[in-house]
Amino acid sequence: MVRYAELSIPEDGKLVDNITHFARALRRAGLPIGPGRVRLAIEAVAAAGFARKADFYWVLHAVFVNRPEERQVFNQIFQLYWRDPRYLEHMMSLMLPAIRNVTEERAAEAAAKRAAEALLDGAQGPEPPPAGENSDNPEIQIDASQTASSDERLRHLDFEQMSTEEAARAKRMLARLQLPVRPLQTRRLRPANTGRKPDWRASMRAALRQGGEMTRIHRRAPATRWPALIVLCDISGSMSQYSRMVLHFVHAVANRRGRGWAKVHAFTFGTRLTNITHHLRSRDVDAALNAAGAQAQDWQGGTRIGHCLRSFNVDWSRRVLGQGAVVLLISDGLDRDDPALLAREMQRLNLSSRRLIWLNPLLRWDSFAPRARGIRAMLPYVDSFRAGHCIASLDALAQAISDPDDHGEKARLMAMLSD
């Protein structure tokens, strides 16, 4: 429910300046706002008037908000700037190290830290008074040698709750993550000094070069190859922030030099399936994701997982799922498609891949249960079911990929389904 600010016409007549500063804060928070939109907002407020608070909110909302995911950021900054000045002080205190009292404080909502940073624009909070003889408060000394580092805290921080600076640091950490994979043995044989099978043709050719005398028996061993990684990433509105972080990680894996994955294929899906593999070949991650976002017209829209998986199974599975490919499915499983269709396509996808790993950000909640019909239809056909909401969860993918006995949280949730 939207709460409006208690507004009144300012006496100093600086409404235009306030709207301009408000637009700058929205731009720093990530909304694509330029001078033309600011001028349009000023003209719209002048036309609609400034008498009713609901009208003022929705006039600015109509000008500055174009996508559903921008509504939450707009609402947070609107409350900070136009409604409650003390809430801005509260958000400033959340960014500074402090000793919390036993009294429980109001928790910051999603996107609130980014909104506060946009308004503060690098401003620093008040410095604490130096401890001395004239200080009213005694000096408190704390041994922080055993506390966790900021990097360790960032590893377990939810992507949705990250501020702008924390998201930038997280992207740099994701670019350094390793995703090792073991090579697969094939039926093909290659020359090897310690192979178990003799290579009689090579041995006879070598004997002919020495006048028919066989001095050595050549041997062969099974050849190895690297599997392919297939990423199916949900880009619906509820998965927007998580999908961006996961695609940063996938881009780093696809562009890592040296031995590893034979090929990384990436697909996005919301209401339709989009192949963004060729965009990941760009060395610049920002250019790659911008191009992928421009091609995927259903970004932050609805979700039709069953139909998108059917499109993948029909059009792409034979091309990319050969030779023991590993499929990484990133989705919250919230779908309104036919559960029978979704279960059938998930079963087909599981049978076509060597391992099917499902990353679901909803697993970050301790009380998570497979109540949604989409999750209930998909869960029986995955090999491993894991959380995918932070850096640490992505770093743990190596175990899920390398260990065929790793099932994550699947066994526990399947027990809930049976009950």
C-alpha cells in the first residue's frame, strides 16, 4: 500500500529545485532519467497542481517510472525525500558502524539502502565526539580482531539487500570466482605411455620402421573432454536482481582463459526464450549484459516456465545438450503455466542432461516449503536443489557439479511433498 507524504506549498517557492534534486537522486539510484524527463515532470506538476498529495505522487510516478522494478526504488526515495526527514537519518545510521542497543530497530526494506545512498550522494554522517575529559560519554574500547571481514559479510549478503557500492564490490568478487569441473572420459582412445590397451597398429608401424623388429608395444588410454555448461536464467520481475548477478558470474566463467568448460551457452526466459550466448563473448561485461538486455524484450515481465522450457527442448536441446552437458537453472519456480506441461518438460530436460542443478533464491528463507505448484512440479526432476541468493551460494556450485551424490536441499523438500 502506497503511503503519501503530507505536502504543502513551500513558502520559498523552490519546488522546481526540489523536483530537480529528487530526479537526480532517482538517477543515482539507477533509474534512466535525463533533463527531458525532469522538465516534463515540472510541467506535469504545474498542470496537475500541488493541492492533493496523491496527485503529486502519481504525477511524478507517471513521468519517472517506466518499468515495474523501478516502482520500489521510486517509492523509497519519495518517502525519504518528501515525507520523513528522520527516516533519512535512520538510513544514514545503517551505513555507519555503531553499537546497537537491545531495542529492536526498524529493518531496512529492499532497495532502501540504495535509495538512501542516492539521496546522501556520498555525504558522511556526524562524527562522534572525541573521548576526553570533557566528554559526557565514557570511551568504549572493543576488540574486533575476531570479527568477520567485510568481504566475508558480503559473501553471505542477499543480492536484493545490497547497496549500490556493495553490488559493485560483489560483481568484482563474482568475476574472480572459480568454477572447476572434472573432465569426462570418452569412449575414444588416445596414445598414452601408461595406457592399459595395446595399440597394435602403432606398434606394427613402428616395427616396420625398424626392419620388422618390434622393440616396444604402444598403448592407448581413454581420451578426456570438457563438458558444456548450459545456463537457463529466469529474468521475470521477481528474479531481476538475482539474474543480473548470476549473469555477471556466467560471463566471467564464459570468458575465463585456460582449461575448463568446453562451451558456455546462456539463455534467458520470462514469457519467451532468448539465446544470449553470443553476447557473452564480449570481454566487457557491461556491454555484454546491455546487449543481452536489449535482445531479451521480456526482461522483468511475467513468467511462463513451462512454455519456455518446451521451446528450449524443441529448438536447442539437440544442439547444445550433447556430450554430457551440465544444466544450471536459475529461477524461483513461481509459474502460472500448466503444472503437467512444466513437469513433462522438466523430465525431458533432466533426461537430456548429465546433471540438472536448480538455483532458487527462495531457499534463503529458513521456513521455505514447496507450496507453489510450479515448484512442486519441477522439484522431482532436478539432481540438486540449492540456494542462489548470494556469492557464497554461487561459490558452492563447484561441489554440486563435481559430486554426483550432491542433492542439496532436494531430499528434505521431497519429504515435505510426500507428507
